[in-house]
Amino acid sequence: MRNQLMLTNTRIKEELFNGGFRPMVGHDFDGFVDAEPGSLISYLKVGRHSYVVIFTPSLGNVQIFDNDIESCEFNAWEMDLLTGNVIDL
């Protein structure tokens, strides 16, 4: 069963513009090898849900990864920050 994304584009934009993201460094790229240099990363919680969010400036969107290790399930989404449209990855 796929977990529902509980994170909104409004929350992500708030975090992005208020210092909730940081530049990705060497060890971050170990887990996210496809991330572009200059990408930003954040760990966000919504209720009991934890997410790793990567902002790619050249695309203007975010990739969101479910950070719930206990579920033994991997969920990922891509979100357009302008429209809020979400694609399951």
C-alpha cells in the first residue's frame, strides 16, 4: 500500500524561503547520487510522517522521499512548486 503524501507545496515554499533548507554536501550525495550540484535538502515532518525533500534550482521543483524506515516501504514523489502537481516516482 502506497503512503499518501501529506506535505503541501505551501509548506515546502515556506521552508525554502525561511531557511528550512540547506545546501547539499558530500555525504548527502551518497544517498541521492542523481541530485545536481547546488541542490538544497531539508528534513520535514508532518504529524507522524517524515520526509526528505530535495530542491533542484535548475528545475524549480522538489523530489520528496518518505523517510519512514519502519514501514519497510519506499515512497517518492516529484512536486511542481508553482502548481502543486505531484507525480508518483
